[in-house]
Amino acid sequence: MNKIVSIIIVSILLVGIHKVSGQGCSDAGFCTMGAMKPDQNFSRKVNFKLKSIGLSYYRGKTTNTPIVRSLTADLNFGITDKLSVQLKIPYQKVTQGGLIAGNRLDNPLSDTDSDGKPNNPKGIGDISLAVTRNIKRTEKFDLNATLGVKIPTRESNDKAENGLTLPGYYQISLGTYDIVAGLSFLTEKWLFAVGYQQALTSNKNDFTWGEWVEFPDREYLNSYDVGIGLRRGIDIMLRAERNWRFLNYSFNVGVLPIYRITPDQGIIFAREDGARVKVTGLALSTLAGFTYHLNVNSSVKAIYGLKLTDRLTNPDGLTRDNVFTVAYQLKF
């Protein structure tokens, strides 16, 4: 019976990928690293496994027309009962989801190559590595700390078929080495987390509006922010989440504010009037999730969210209007 229920739930989640709207974290991924990730386990009745393998499928609609899809391997290794290491490796693809000059296919940013074959940007995205340490454990709460890094796999300067640089939304990698740190306070019902992320280097992106002389829709092209030699500012993340846990399943809802406390560095232009800007500000999302435990060792998860506020400019291409994630996790 449990197997039949599991198959039905997984099928519903996979179908729902293309039908649900939401907003995930717009923060280069540190809200799912170590102590900052959502829906963390807390129980003094179950002996949780120290190792796990997760596989997740993500679909995100950007604030422009590109759609970002990624398949991520999430590997967790318990060194001791208080120390663990997490490795995340995503495979990412960007496709065109809207109309350009009235024609869905007429988009030189990610259309087709000279042979008429799909030429969508794709490849291994930035790799995340994090170490998490339990600082204090009681019958009522856990206090955990994480230190990690994001490692770029490209320079964030991928080209279109015509040899011109693609804007941030079409890049597979952010092109920067980042340092990440965080703390979480976890109880049976609540999760509170704070995270810090800082780019240590600049990327090599040199997208500009002017080089795309023959682009068919200038208004659309100008909707992409320019950030030449971008070095993202410092992000501070907060997560507040309420969980309802039952025997075989659980629900969670929460908010995820991310504030860029220092401005991005580089040659940055706002899309509104072409003026050079330095922008900080808040990106706020509300999130909801569902987890079903297939058995004591495996589970499936779905996460939905909704963007509430956004920053003025997004040359890094991180902001999403719609995202939905479904994941499978095996503990051993």
C-alpha cells in the first residue's frame, strides 16, 4: 500500500513542476547549504542516518523570459554525530520561455545554432561545499553552524551562437568564488536561520546592449541589466519556518528575506534609464513545503514559493518570479 501511495505522490509532484509558480532563494544558493536549508530533521525518537544522497529537479521562471532548469546532486556525509560535510553539484540548462518580437523562436540569445539545432546554455553549475557543526544539542533544540564555499565552473561569460556575450540570466555559472557562513536554531516545530555570503572575486561577464546591433526587439534586450566585471555585494539571509510533523509526512511554511547590505561592484547599468547605479536592497520570499516519508530511509519533498519584493537591478541573473522544486532523498 505504501508503495502505491508513494508512486502516486511522486507522479503528482513531477506533473506539478510545470504548473506551479513560486520564488526560491535569489542568493546564489546559500539558503540550501548546511544549517540554512529548509525542512531540517529534528527528533529525539529516531536515530537519523549520518549519510544521505539527494536528487532534486528545479524549474525557475526568471523576471524576464528565460526559464532555468537544474538537476542537482546533494551529498551529505556525517563525519561524527555532530560534524557533517555537504557537497552540491548542479547540472543547469536555460531555455527561452517567452516571445521575442512576436515570435517565440526568434531569440538570438538562446535560440538555435547555424544548423537549426537547439543552442540553449547548459552545463555543470557552481559547486557548493559546506561543513556543518552541531554547537549545542538538548531535548528541545539544536544549534548548528555552517562554513562553506561556492566554487565557479565557468567565468559567467558564455557566448551566444553569434559570438556575443549572454546576459546574467543565461549564464550557467556566477563566475565567482564565494564564502558562506550560517547559524540555525532548530526545534520540533520551528527553524530560525541566518546566513552570510560574500563574493571574493569578480566574474568576467561583459554583456552590453550596444554590441547586439541587430537584435530584433530593443526594448526586450534593454530589460537585461548590465554588470560588466560584476562582483556581487554581501548578502545576509534570514529564514523563519514553522513545521507540522506527522508519522509519514510533514508540512512547513516560512519567510526568506535576503538583504544585500553592500552594493554590487563593477560597471552596472539600470535598465530603466541606462544610468550607472549601485544598488543594495531586500529580496523577500514566502515559502511552503511538503515532505512524504516513503520509509525510514527515503523521502520525497516539494517546495513552493512566492516572491514578494525584489531589488531594482539584477545583473547577476539570480531573481526568479516562479520556481518549484521536487526532490528525493535516501539516507543510509
